[in-house]
Amino acid sequence: MHLSLRPALDPSPPRVHRINPALVKVAIVIILLNLIDAFGTLRHVAHGAEEVNPLMAHLLDRGPLWFFLGKFLLATGGVFGIVAYGRSRAAKIALCFVLLPLYLLVAGYQLVLFTLI
């Protein structure tokens, strides 16, 4: 028996995973809503509010840039990680029926707070 360390040649073309464009649009909206939340939080903290999320509070203690980058990268990584599995029913539900409504509420709350300060 002879074992070869070379991979077998596969004559079939590589499969391309197509990402659903509608899910990408939903993901972009979620990221934009996250940015509204980030800017709103920074503004409200500057006016005396307190960040209650321990991770975000830690990043905020390190400075506004750390807070903003951390919030952006965590949300973007999570959302686009879900988009990568967009053919899954669970991924579609998570984006469209959990994250999108949640971020709409949070961004709406931030915008309401803008009018109060």
C-alpha cells in the first residue's frame, strides 16, 4: 500500500457560496443602527449618563475611540458572521426578527434621548 501526501486532484470547480443580497442589506442597516447607538451613548455619557454594559463600560473607561471600535467590531463581526450562514433559517430569523427589531428599538431610544438633552 502506497500513501501519497499530495492532495488528490479534484476536477470539479469549487462551490461558490452565494450570499443573499437582502440579508446583506439587513446587516448593513443593523450596523448603521449600531453606529447610532454608539454615537448616542458617547454623547449621553458626555452629559452624565452611565454605560451599564460592563464590557462597553470597560472600553469606555479606556477612551471613546476604544469604545467605538470595540462596539463596531463586535457588532459587525457578529452580524456578518450570521450573514455567512444566511442560507440557514436560524440565521435569517436571527437577523430579521431578532437583531433588526432590537437595534431599531435601541437606535430609536437613543434618538429620543437626543431630544431630551
